[in-house]
Amino acid sequence: MSLRESLVHSRRKFLSYLAGSPLLLGQQISDVITDASEALNVFDFEAAARRVLPAAHFGYMATGVEDDLTLKANREGFSRIYLRPRRLIDITRADMKTEIFGTTWDSPIGLAPVGNAKAFHPEGEIPTTRAAKVKKSLQILSTATNSSFEDVSQVLGRPPWYQLYVTSRFDFTERLVKRVEAAGCQIIAITVDTQAGRRTETFERSRRLDKRECVTCHGSTREDFYRRKPMFQGLDVTGLATQNPGLTWDHLQRIKKMTSMKVVLKGIETAEDTKLCIESGIDGVIVSNHGGRAGESGRGTIECLPEVVEAAGSKIPVMIDGGFRRGTDIFKALALGATGVCIGRPYIWALSAFGQAGVERVIDMLRLELELVMKQCGARSISEITRASVGFRDQRL
């Protein structure tokens, strides 16, 4: 083939590609969904959220740290795991019910704690809470919530789990623990992955695009920011920091002794720390890297999961978050031994664009996808999802 013929052939291939491209089928990037029911998958909500949110607010939610490598690794890790479908099994129905600490949920899909929810919806966490109630889903409430634990409990009809930062002042932390316990909380999830601080470069770049005056919303100091949080009202926040670089296992022992609540550690990524959790009497762990927002490890949570599960044995439940966008992602985590999976950004995208209806739609779609893959792999219940249900493209897992 001559050079001219080769160029003509290449041009025809390119034009053929364009002819079948979504960009020429009325699915342009600007063609954003305008109703939650239009979504085909959870990714559709990201563009919808970007359309309605200020640049700084979207950037705060979307950012990882430094080069966002860990943020990307959370997604890329799933591609290294493949499914092993099974045939000729009666898959008329697939039961997704999941028990965690004695409570049975309609599915293993929970809603991870996300702070500052009023940056995404005027009602803060409340639309998410309503959706969690309708769908009988686990909700974990952030320390940095814009709605009080008591108000969320009333709307939910039961106490949520409470995510706890062990602050720079232990007496302050103790008051938070006592408050949520008095309000009926049964499980606290202590975040342990933000001690070192972080550099959220994507967020900082987004802030430069946002020319609004934010003092009226956030205040001009860290103390102003904390004073606006309902869980901090009435407490002296002078000099307070939610990141505590001096946090040790001894602090966790002190928390265990002051409460009868179950204590879960959120941010565990290694077998070594999992073993220390068991030795310290911790009741469960959440494999998490803060959605790629804590540190630049470069390793996705799904890649961390196997060693954590192996170290935990059957002694404590292991949950996970980070990068979950599909029912297949959730299935893979369950096959590797996770008890439950929490999502964050997908429901925040949906909350931002469509409120409660959006959050419900996200939960419904992920449940539908999980049910589909369970049937494809011959798993009629969560207990039938095993390590034999998946394989690995390399030896990293």
C-alpha cells in the first residue's frame, strides 16, 4: 500500500469512528441529565453536579491529594480483578440483605460520611438521610456535619453511625463521644488517616476559579468554621484542630473505656494495623484512604483489602470505601471478604443535582447492578459471594 493509499485508509477509519461516536449521536458532554430518572449509571450525576455547584465546592469534593494518584488508583484497582461467571443455577432471585453488628440492612451498600454537606445542598445531610430511611441503608454521619446527630436521628428514625475525628483536645473528643452515645448511637467510626495533614492541590486550583466572597459562609478563621458546626456549638473551639498528629493506640484505648458503643477504625490499609486493631479490642475496620484525600500512597483500597481481610480472619468485620461506582466493584469487594461497602462521591453528585431523589436513584442503580452481577456469577445471597467468584490479572492482589 502506497503512502497516499495508507493516508486515505487511515482517514476513512477515523471518519468511520466519528460516525459511531456518541459525540455525533446527540450525547455531547454538554447534554447533562436534568432529572435523576434520566441517569443510566452513577457517572451521569457527576456532570450534573458540576453544572450546579460553584467551582470551589465541586473541587472540594472532587479533589485527591498532590497528583491525585491514589484517587485514580481507587478506580484502577478494580480493573485488575475479573469475574468468574457460573451457569445453570436457579437465580430467580438474589438476596442482598446484609447483617453488620446485629443490624440487617437491605443491601451491603452504605453511605460514607461526608462533611460540609451544605456545600452541596441547602438542607445539608437531611435529603441523604431521608433517602437512607426509604432505602433502609446504613448512613454514617460526619463529625463536620451541618446537621446535628439528634436531628439526623429523628429524620432517619434510628441513630446513624457517627464518624469521629479525635481532635487535638481530648476533652473535646470525649464530649462528642458522650453526646452521640446519649443520643442513642451504637457505633462510632474513628478516622485515623488524616494525622499527617494533606495537600489537596486540585481543590486549591478550583478555589482560584471561584471569585465569590466565602467569608459569610465559612467565616474568616478556623474557629469561625468550627463554631458553625452544630456538633461543636457550646464548646470552646479556640485553637482546636480535627487533625491530631499525636494520636496513638493509647488514645483509642481511652475511648474504648469511656463508651459502650462499638468502635470501628476508618482508614486502615495494612495487615499490621489490622492485627493491632484486634489486639486493642477494636470492633471492626473500614479499609479507606479517605477517597484518595488522605495521603499519596498510590494504592487503591481494593488492593489493600485482601491483606486486611486475611489479618482480620473472622475476628472482626471489614468494610471498605474508595472509588466504588459499579455493582461489579461492590461484588469484587464482597468476594475479597468485605462485609459492606460505603459510597461517597456518587451520592454527593446526586445530592447536589437532585437532592433526595438523586440519592435514592444512586442507591437503586447500584443495587440493581449488584443484583445483576450476583446472578451472573450464580450467587443467590451475599454469603454465596466468595473468593472463587473472582480472579486476578496479576499477583498484586
